[in-house]
Amino acid sequence: MRLRFLEDQEVTLFAAIPVGILAAIATTLFKEALEGAGVVIFSSHADVVAVFATLALAWRVVVPAVGGALAGGLLVLANRLAGSHGGASDYMEAVANGSGRLPVRITLLRALSSFFSIVSGSSVGKEGAMIQLAALCGSLFPSTRLERGGGSNMRRMLTACGAAAGLATVYHTPFSAAVFVAEVVFGALAVQRLMPLFLASVAGAMVSQWHGGLQPLYPGLDIAPDLRPHILLAAAALGVAAGIAGALFMRAAGFARSRFA
């Protein structure tokens, strides 16, 4: 049993890097598709907020309405498939409580729903869809040891590696992405889990930065550290306020979801 665990760990470590690369390719293609759709629809490379500021009032109403209808229809279809599927359809649930296997059709439908929401000016962020697609790369990654059976733990680990790489490509934070998935998804910072997550995150972040020309995520932000006591107190107060606001927002979102359901 001990030898089998070490062999599985070795296979996972070697698979983490290609999973991270595939995850970065998937997230990059999704981001490129969003930018290409913006050019096709609005004939502009500008940010969607700047584009909508130049549109007539009628188009500011029609475009989000049409995009929302398409996105909503796809999401309804995905939710119906998820209801009949019976298994986990979210990467966190699939890794924490499932076999690590993500349903392909449901994941792609939800990503496409987010795609239509984003290109039509809705406030839905692209990060969730990108991370879910990245996790799908880990879920589908082929392995001879997995095919021989008994590899659900390895499949969960590879799916988590894909999600960590997706987080790293979105935010350019490979170490934070690995720690987030290890602590939030798995619930513990175990070394045997952190190492493959970190390898996948670094690989994904490197591919993303190569594609973007090694540019910072938010250029122009050169803020010198200020450790004066009143600044530190203000930062602590801001953290408390942000935590309260986040908790209230999550409760409001859950309440609205239950009412709309």
C-alpha cells in the first residue's frame, strides 16, 4: 500500500506540469475568444465598459438583454443536465467530495453562458469560467494508472491541479493559487498535495505570462509600502469592513437565488 501511494504521488507530480500547461492554454483561448467576440460585435478592442459608454441608449438595453437571454437559456439547460447527472458539476465539490471527474457538457455549457454574459456587457466575471475550464483539463487528463482503476484520489488531485493553474493564469499568483486550492478545497496544507498544485500553478502562470509578454496584470500600480500606524489601522478596519460586506453579499445572493428558483 505504501509503495502504491508513492507511485501515485510520483505520477501526479509528473502529470502536474502538463495539466498546468493545458489549463493555461484553455484559459488563454477563452480570454482570446472574449476579445475576438468584442471586436466582431463592437468593432473595437477597447474594454466593454468603454465600448458601452459610446453606444446609443437603445443598444445599451438591447445588447445585454439578448446576451442575458442566451446566457440564461444555456444555464437552464446546464442545470437540467446537472440535475439528471447526479454527480458533482463544480470543481470544488468534485475534488472535495466526489471522484474528481467533471461533466464535459455541463462545464462547457456554463462556460458558454458566462461567455455570452461577458460579451454582452453583464457584470459576470470571466474568472469563474476560466477556472472551471482549467479544472476540466485536469479532470480529462489521460493517465494509464487512472485507466487501470482505483485512481479516484489521483483524478481528484489532477482536477485540483487544473483549478490551481487556472487561478494562477487569471491572477498571476502561482503560490497563492496552490495554497488556496490546498486549504479551501482540500481543507489542509499537506506537503504531498501542495507540491503538485504548486508545479501546475507555476506552469500555468508561465504559459500565461509568455502569451501576455511577461507584463504585470495591472500595469502602472507602483505603490510604495506605508507602515505608519494610522495606515495599518485603516488597513485592518478595511479588512473587517470587507469581510462583513462579503458575508452580507453572500447571504443576499443566496436569498435571491432561492427566491428566483
